[in-house]
Amino acid sequence: MPIRFGFIALALSLTLAGCGDKIVEESDCPDDGTKSVEGEQFAALYAEAYCDLRSDCYPDEFVDEFENLEGCQRAVSKREIADDCDGCTLDSDIGDECIQAAKTVSCTDWADEGALEAACDERWDCSDAE
């Protein structure tokens, strides 16, 4: 029983770490020009890579949380766009490294080493955000 609890805790922590501190199902970001083209492009590419990784590494939990690949991509992309709209600035070099890491990291390196988080944590700089 403790092993099962540990696995669930690990899956939950990976969900939160890979998707920030919350999962956003709908972005409150208005389509008023506050979204950057760079941020939208990053959000789409990151969502695709991250969701492919999540579905490969944790297929059962993936289906329980997102139902399908499209649902995951929508949730992850909307969260990324929300950071953009909140006034955060995307570091495009870190964003590129983050996407590459999501495409290439092994499930073991992600779960045991935090490799995806190490590559992605600094992608958005929100220090000047309102």
C-alpha cells in the first residue's frame, strides 16, 4: 500500500512540476493583443511535446487526468498562454531547451532526476508582471 501511495504522490508532483503550480482548463486571457506570437508558438510546441511525454510515461494517469492528447494539449497550452498574458516574459532560449528536453527526456530521467523541470522552470520570467 505505501508503494502505491508513493507512486500516486510522484505522479501528482510530476503533474504539478511539469505544468506549473496549477492546471488551467481555460485561459482568462483576452484576445486584445496582450498575447505574444512567440508565447503562443511556444505554448503550442511545448504542449505537444509535454503531452506526448506524459502520455508515454504515465498512460493510465494521463487518461484519468486529460482523457486524451487533445485535452492535455489544450490545458497545457492555455496555462502557458496565461503566463504570457499575465505579463511574464518568455526566455526563448530556455523555451527552446525546454521543448527539446520534453521531446528527448526519458521517463526515468524525468521522474528520478527532475530533468524536465531543470530545463523548463525558468522559461517564463514573471518578475516584472503586474
